[in-house]
Amino acid sequence: MDEIFEQGLSRVDANYTALTPISFLERTALAHPCRVAVIYGDTSRTWAEVYRRSLKLASALRKLGVCQGDTVAALLPNTPAMLELHFAVPMLGAVLNAQNTRLDARTITFMLNHGRAKVFFTDREFSERAQEAVAGCDHKPIIVDVDDPYAEGGELIGSMTYEELLATGDDDFTWERPSNEWQAIALNYTSGTTGNPKGVVYHHRGAHLNSLSNIIGLGLPAGAVYLWTLPMFHCNGWCYPWAVTAVAGTHVCIRQPQPAVVFDAIAKHEVTHFCAAPVVLNMLINAPKEQKQAFEHTVTVATGGAAPPAATIAAMEAMGLNVVHLYGLTETYGPSMICEFQDDWHELDIKQKATKMARQGITMLAMSDMMVADPISMEPVPQDGESIGELFLRGNNVMKGYLCNEKETTKAFADGWFHTGDLGVWHPDGYVEIKDRSKDIIISGGENISTLEVESVLYDHPGVLEAAVVAAPDTHWGEVPCAFVTPRHDYGELTEEEIVRHCRANLAGFKVPKRIVFMEELPKTSTGKLQKHVLRQQFVA
């Protein structure tokens, strides 16, 4: 049979353009040039201004020699500069590497080297770590300081400031769409099983589609007011720098999500939406009474990064904040599943409703498919809410792969699915609920911690014979790392304070074990493998 729907119906320039979220900024600046785009302290800029500044920044970076495929790294809090970089860098076809501001200098050095960063934007507050990190680079990137008046301490370490660089750009710069929507737009790092970060590569198509998916999933209306409690370095802020821009909303930036600051910002700017890990929700719930405020308008908060306890959801709802539970990974541009609220849940009491809402749910619109299956046979498990399998995903908002790591990329995409490594059950209504992780990654306050990385540091201490790190439940952070240590008999007295001091000197603060348990011998199998599940049971008990 002739393929009549293919004859003379080829893809041409008139009916096809590569998808990119950068087009959102151009459209919004055209439609709403005078609408407030960003608020930060006393600074307020319109969409016309943000578009012009982004073009000038792209032009200035081009003059520094940044070209398509080059990496531009940024160690910045949630500031207007970080927002502008999400547009200016990909306007050149370059790749933005937004780095976790909580990481230690050694890890930052690894990322700068691995991503081959050409330019490195850093905030004064992080100048000491940034300087130490760059000192260890094989090829030193150009350092640009963001001299934020709200930053505390630090010094300028770069060859120029952000505003000085911006002044060198041209007002009439013209950005170009990617020739291929598969082109890389961002590079994010996630903990690997060996403790070395893996570089997750995003493409323009995935960023575009996931942004639109977020708009629908979180119900972002035109002109939404979005509060930046979620770090923009985390999966590019779950793609919300682009999503909020698409609806011509207002970005309200804050450096730190302290409860008083969050409550004040919501009330002052009539914030409609924000995203936060469960640990931030707990901070708001447990804030002093004098800091809490009631709101006359509707506020929706999306949470993810770790499964929120039902009690946390119930407490947020009691405060008048609507909670949307999302699930995702760095490899899926952040949100990839959503616990879509079902109509009959309105009839449940608040505890029953919160229990339903704590599930990971179903795919968001940009994710094509999911299943919970046996990781060996790849056969889906029964949808009985009891049979455990691994969660698998596939769709347009799955990463391109891991940078310069074909082995791990092939492993992650085996059998035509992305292997999440998360274990869960499939309920009769089709909703997924995560029960455990097949890997030993600890999620503390929404941040991933590799137990092997922490164990490696512990083993570097001369007084440690054996060490194992597991996740311990914590009411504030969700999970915290706990270390089980067998001391060397010939070392003398080994104290908890000494171990913690050693870890603080070699790890980012959030990776330091919050509790040290000394044991005569760690539990092992007959083959000598550590039985971490036995250690975890101590905390459950």
C-alpha cells in the first residue's frame, strides 16, 4: 500500500523548528515587556530588561570565546544572575553547568575538569571554596564574580564582575535556535555508585517539554508569582526558570529559604507557587508562631526529592498550603511523575488524603511511559500494591546520557527503559509508591549522598579499621548519614568528635555523618559482604 501520508509531506523549515525553552523568553518579552519578571531584595526588573540583559550577557560570553558546545559553570544561589544564565548560555549553543553550592572544593574541581568549563561564575559567599577548586583545575576557567550586595563575607577572586562583563555585550545581539533540539543545554551532576559525580546531560527538547509539563502539573497560571525556595542548581530548578518565564510570571528570588523570609515573601509579593524538598516544608511547619503568617490567597507548593511523610502533607494542608507531590531524578530533568489528585480523595479525612498524596503517582505529561517490573526479567509486577519491583521510565524528559561515561549510560538505558534504581509497588489505581532504593544513596534534605564516598573518607582515618554508612531516619532532613565504625585496636581511643572533625575536613557539611556508632565488628555475610540492612534495622528498632 502506498504511504499517501508521506508523499510530498516532508519536514521543511516552514513546518518544523527545533524545540528550545529559550523561545519562551523572547515571546514573553514581546507580549509583556513591562510586566515584572524578577524581584530580588530592592531589585525589580521587567521582562524587557531581562531579555535585553540576557542578550547582552550572551554577546559578552561570545566575546570571551564561548562557543557552541562549551561549558559555562556557575556556583551561585538563587539570584537574578543565575536566572539570566539559564537563557544567555544556551543562546550561544553553550551548556550551563549549575553547581551545588553545598559541595566541597574537591568535588567542584572534579566537575570543572570533567565538564571542561570555560567560564566559571561564582558568588562572593563561596569565594574561598571556588578559589581552592579552580587552583586544582587542569585548565583554569575564566572566573567572573557576582558581587551580590546581599552576600555575607567572602571576596572578589575573578578577573571581572558580572556587571562589568555584561557591559561589554552588544544590545543588538541575535541569538540562534539550536539546529538540532537534541543539542545539549545543561550539565548537572549526580552522585555515582563510586562516589564520583556523574555528568547528566540535558537537551533543548527535554527542557522545553518538561517546562510545559510543569506548567500543567503545578497549575501555573499566566502571571504566576513563583518563589525560589528550590535551588536553581538542582536539576536547573526542576526546569522552572523556563516554565515560569513561559507563563510570563514573576520570579521572586531569595538566597536562603529561611522560614521568616519565606513567609514574608509569600505575603508581600502574593506568591502563588513554590517548590521545596520535604525538609523545607518541615522548617515551615515547625517555625516559631511569630514567624508564621496566614494568607488570603491560594498558595500551591510542589514537593519532591524525597517522599514526604503523610504527616508533613497533612500539616501543610492545615496551614492552608496546597501540596502537589512530584517524583523525579536528575536524569529526568527533575519532575517526571506526579501524584495527580483524584476527585474522590476530597471525601477522605486529612490523614487518609495525605497518605494517598504521599505516593509518587503517575507520569507527568512529558514522560511517555512507566512501569514497575522485575529488574531481571523486565516483567511488570501485579498492580496489587504489594508486589515490589523497580521503577522504569522512558520519554522525552530522560537525559541524553552521562557525559563521557558510555558504560554507565548503556547500563542506565538497558532494555529500552531508564532504570531508576528505586523500588516500589504498583497500586490497583495505577499509581506507583516508592518503598525503598536499590542503591545505597542517601537523600538528605533533597540532596543525594553517596555512602561509598563517605566510607572512603572514613577509611582514610588512621584509627578506622572498618566503616559502613547507612541512612538513618530524621524528622527534619528525612534521612541523615550514620556511620558504623570499628576502631583499630592499636590506635588508642577513637572518639566521635575526632571522626566528625576528620569528615568535615574532607566532605561537604551535609555529607558528614550525624551519628557515629562504634562496633567491635560489622555484620557480614559468609562471603564477607557488609550487611547494611542489619545496620539499618537498628534505627528502625
